[in-house]
Amino acid sequence: MRRRETTLDPAVAAELEALEAALAGDPVAEPDLAALVRDVRADAPAMAPAFRARLDARVGRGFPKPARTRPRRNLVPALAVAGCVLAALVAVALVGGGSSNDSASRTPAVSAQSGPEQAQGDTAAGSGSSGAAAPSLAATPRTRRVERTTRLALTTTDVQRTADDVVNATQSVGGFVQSSQVATTNGRGSASFTLRVPSARLDDAVARLSKLGHVRSLEQSAQDITGAYDSAAARLAEARAERRGLLRALAKATTAQEISSLRARIADNRRALQRYQREFESVRNRANFATIEVDVTSSTRKGEPVPGGGGSWSPGDAARDAVRVLEVSAGVALVGLAILVPLALLGAAGGLAAGAWRRRRREAALQT
Amino acid sequence: MEQTLTMAVDQSPATAAASFEALYRATADAVYAYASSLLRDRSAAEEVTATAFERAFRKQRSFNPRRGTQRAWLFGIARNAALDELRRRKRIAALAEDEPADEPAPESEAEAAERRATVRAALAGLDPRDRELIALKFHAGLSNAEIAKVLGISASNAGTRVHRAVARLREACHAPS
């Protein structure tokens, strides 16, 4: 802190110069002032020889401290290490939680038995539609029917070629393209597909599709539709049973009115049977064919690796991770500063206030 | 009294110890006289002197030559120790019985003894702040700039205060007893 300097009064300055001359032992100094200096100095308190000897010894030994019974622990290194560990944990947590868009999530599939048992049931229902007996729900063990849906997002350098490959992969597993939308220009653009593949080959299909580009996200879901399936099958079986009963009654009818009435009921039964057949086939398709929704987008630049994409950990990935770690570290440091700076300012203000208070208390000791 | 003492921060421990010992040899008497003038108690002055040098020894690295001379730094430490002691003890003991016996020359024994007794009485009657300034100026031999550093005031203010203290001392010496 720079103090304001004021100019000394010339008379005061002159007397101070005379005092300095007397203090310096100048022969031309004012005699009265020189005598005062001499007398004051002669009256200066002198150290007792014993005290001087003790102090000399302490200075010579470098003011040794009394031995501590318990060594004081230096906590600075421990605190520094703890701070580093905390910062690292925060950084790791932020890095791990910052890429939710690129993570592939899988919904655990409902435990389902599809395949041989399911095909067996389908065969029974299908045979029923062609006139054979409907499946007996009470007799056969209950088979779980599961509708499976997968959403797959891919990035690729050539959307058009990938779109073609998606179609080929779908057909190779016995599936079909339910709908598609492709918009490309010079290999760049986007494409979306809704694919239906046999549920038994869903995993195979997803594996093939995943190889066509960088997987940005993968979501799988499963819904148990056993109840809907069984209901549709039961309605269909009842309608068929009714039809058989009506046909037997018609064979035994003798009057024209009875025959006419039975034919009308058979016609109603035929319409109901057709409706139940469509419902049953719809539910069966949901169980037998899984839906795969595929979105294909082009990479930012041709040949550029996709951030967060699959594959091995390349030097580019390492560089991106390093940048990310630096970003997070800078963020942690910024947050730390936001906390520490106000605390430091408060501490500085408190220190200044305490210093001023301490000075005032000391000066007060000189009050007469 | 006017010695140039240096105590560089980057000194080796041995060099620093030698430098500190030189400072001690050059200023020990002045620090004790200053402490005695402030406290007016021999044992308290000894305690404060020892404390001041010990603190200075431990805080050697805190000395910054750009903020003043080493003597001003040392007397600042001594002043804080003395004021702390004053505040702690809440008493000011008389030095009269502890004063060393003067050994005046035979031909002016009576006159010198009388003059010193007058000066001693005048000093004892001064305000503690004036007595402190007299001690810093006459015993320690500090310049006004150094006194300003010790007291935490400006150099011109220090000069004015020294001038007033000396004027009051001279006035007290010439006042009828």
C-alpha cells in the first residue's frame, strides 16, 4: 500500500537536518542538540552480560526448537493427493455420463420360447385355417409369444451402397422390407427402413446389419403378446367348431325353413371366421416376425471415423478422449475456481480486517 | 551503526546463518534499548529482544529488500513483539532501580550525573509514542524512512513525528523540575 507523501515544513526539515548532524557526531552540529544526543545515548539501557551470553548462545545454535513429543504431520501432501483423486473421479464421472447419445442400449428381451415350439403352434393354427382341427388350448402347454422390435442407427460413408446392403442382408435372413425411405446425393444423405425378419433370425439379422456401418445406437425391446395370440386363436377355433356344428345340422335338416335358417347362420359364421382368421394371422405375424427399424446417415466427412462408433480404439479415439478429458478437467477447474475465488476473496478481506484490528490493538498498548 | 547488511533469500543455510549472526551483532544492543524504552522493564525487554531475534531468524525468508532495509524489518518485528508484550502484561514497570550505574569522569561527575538524570526524567515523562521515536532515532539510529517502515506511516509523517518528539524532549529537559 503506497502512502501519501507530504512535503515537510522547511523549518522542520532544517531542524531534522541538524538532528541528523548531531546523531552523526558532526563537529559543526548544534552543541545543545549534540549534548542531548550524547546524554540520551549514554542513558541507553544496556543488556545484562548474563542475558547477552544466553542470547548469544541461542543465536549460535540457531534458536533450536524444543523437541516435540509427537511429530506434527504434514497434511499438505495428503490433501493434495485427495484433491487430485476427487478431481479424477469427477472427470471420469463426467466423461462416462457425457456420451449418452452414442451409447448402445439393449433392453433385455423377454424370456421367450420362440422357434420350434412357436412354429409348432403356428402350424397347428395354420392347419386349422385350412379345415383341420383348431389347436386345443387346454391340452397343449402354454407357449409364450413375444413381439420383438429393434432400432438400429448406423453411420456410413456411402449411404446408397449401405441401403442396398441393408436390403440384401434382410433378404438373406428370410425377411422383407416393409417400408423404406432413401435420400442420397453423391453417396451422402440418409435412409430409413422398416424391416420384418423371422423372429428366430433376429439376432443374425442385427449382426449382419451392424456390420454395414458404425453403430451409433442399438435399442431392442420385447413385448409379451401371448394373451392376444391365445385369444385370437381361441376365437378362431370356436368359430370353426361352430361352422362344423352348423354343417352337421344342415346335413340333417329336413324342412326348407330349417335349411334356410342354417344357411343364414353359416353365412354369418363364414364372415366371423374370416375376421377371426385375419386377427389371428396379424397376431401371429407380430410374434413370428420381428421388426427392425434402421436409420442410416452419412458421416460428417468421407472417411472420417465416427465419434463413439464401434470398432477398435484408434489413435483418433485416443485424441478425442484426451480432448474430452481436458474439457472436463477445465470444467472441474472452473467449478473449483467458482468456489475458491469467493472464498479466497472472503479470506483476504478477513485477513486484512484481522490485520487492521491487530494493528489497532497493538497501537492501543502505547496509549498512556 | 550504519552497516549494510544483506540477507538474500536464496542463501544457503550456512550463509544465511552467518548473515543473521552479523545482523544480530550489529543490532542486538539497539533492539534491547528500544524494547527497554518501550516496556521500561528489564526482564520484559530481555524477553522481547530474544523473541524478536527468534522470530526474525525463523522468518528470514520473508524479508523482502524491496520493502525496506533489513534493520527496519527487524525493528518492525521487535515493535510487534514489544506491543504484544505490553498488551499482555498490562503494566509498565519502572526502570529506575535497574538502571546501570553511570561512570562519569571525575571532573564533571556531578554535572554529568545531573544532566543525565534530567534527560532520564524527561524521557520517562514523555508519551510512550514519543519515547519510542526517541529510541528508534537515538538508540537504533534508524533513518526517517526506516522509522516510517517500522511504524507503517509515510516518511514525511515519520520526520514530523521525530521532530515533535525531539522538541518535546528538549522542552522537558529544560523545564524546571
